Amino acid sequence: MGQDSALSRLTFALQSVVVGQDPAIADLVTAFLARGHVLLEGVPGLGKTLLARGLAAALGLEFARIQFTPDLMPSDILGTSVFHPAENEFRLVKGPIFTEVLVADEINRTPPKTQAALLEAMEERQVTLDGAARPLPPHFFVVATQNPLELEGTYPLPEAQLDRFMMRVRVGYPAALAERAMLEGFHQRRGAAPRLEPVLKAGELPALQEEAAAVRSDGSILDYVVQVVRETRQDARVRLGGSPRSAQSLLAAAKARAALLGRAFVTPDDVKAVAPSVLNHRLLLKAEAEVEGVTCDDVIRHTLERVPVPR
């Protein structure tokens, strides 16, 4: 079975339960193929958690959800050692992070100390507990959700944490017809949550990710990615531009998007398509630019217009 067929089934399955969010679904599948993590941003009630849960179900992967709250502690995520008097010994109780698809729900409602508990797991796919490194499952994938920062009770994620996410995907309100279809589905299910059966076998996932990583990228594409990232650092409105890590994420995401579309090579359009989601959380604007209403999306759009597209 071809990769494009398997990925088409996956995408179609997600679109059947999360209606009207096709761009977010494409970005989520792209990040999974590229072995990256995703930060979903949007107001409550748009189906962010449902989207992550649906992905885990469609992939046949183990799923865990952590509700981030102001009193959440790092040990609530990672786990801790518990003393058993009968055996006179400590035993490790693993936290919910030991799963395959982890949903960090409303991650910006907990203080930075607890947010940082995810750093090692997201970067190294392991957790250090009791002085020992404990590996996480090979398909470990974090889908964090956050509310817009203007809502009450939110803590901005530190730059080091944001940089661990391959993509920040904004989830907006669906179109009227999609919202109508969503409501009709809710009515037909009599209020029950939609359910998805696995559409891929566990053995298929490594091959899909390997094929995405093997997508051909000519030297001109590599040059283009580097120029796009470096151009963000040259913009007078930017205090902190894209890092070399962001260039790696941009290339990996572009290759995964090409694979998702059934191609074995990257085009400049692939880079352009994923650049906003890959870069929008990695740029810091100068204060005067923010006062003038400039956004990171404005900078990215201007960057893509300025950098010559390779032929």
C-alpha cells in the first residue's frame, strides 16, 4: 500500500470527526510525519482536544491527557517514587507522560516551572527520574493546546519551551456550513462524542515517517530554507529571528507536507505552506513593532515575498 493512500485514509478519518478544520488537520498530520510536536492555539470549544484524541485513535496509539492547572506539579506529569512500607522500599509510579500521544491541555494555564517538565521529554524522548533516564515510546508525540494569551489566567510559554514545538497551529471558528454539519453530527449521535477506529496499523507508522524523512530536497531548496530563516533575523521589526533549529523544523515539515501530498520531492510551495506554522511562535518582535500592530505573521509573509524563489 502506498504512503499517499495510507495518509489519505488518515486525513479523511480526522476530517470526518473534526469538521471544518482541514488546515489544522493537515498541519497536525504533517508534524507527526516529521516527528515534531504541535501547539494548537484557539479559544475554548473549537475541538482542539478532540482533534488530538482523534489522531491517536486513528493511528491506533495509546493516548493520555493532562489538564494543566495553576497547581499542577512536575511530578504530576513525570511521576514520582512512592514508599511501600510492607516491602520497605520505594517504587516508581510513572506519570501520564509515559504514553504515545500526550495531550497537554491548556498548557499555558500552569506556571513555567511545570511547563518546563516537558522539555526533556519533547527534545530527547526520555524522562530522568530518580537519576535514571527512562525512554518514552518511539511514537511519543505531544499535542499541547493553549488559549490566546489575552484570556485571563494564562502564563506565556518561555521561548525555550516554544522552540520545542515544530508547529504552532491556530484553530479558528469553522465556516457556517461546517458548523452546521458539526451540529447535525452532534444531533445524530445524541450528544455522544465521535469515535474513530484505527485506520493504520502500528507497523505502518515507522515506514511512513521514514518515507517522509527520505523525501528529496535539492540544494536549491536547502538554500531557500536557510535564506528564509536568515531573512527573519534581518527584519528591523524583529528582536529575535528564526534559529538554526527552526530551519531544521522548516525543512522537515516541508518534506512531510510533500509526502502527505504524495510527492517524493520538496518544492518551494511546500516550504511556503508550512513556514507560518513553523515560524510564527519562534519570532520575537520589538516593542515598537507590537505597538504599531505588527504581527509575526506579517513578518513571515513579508519574508516569503522578499526571498527569491528557486527555479
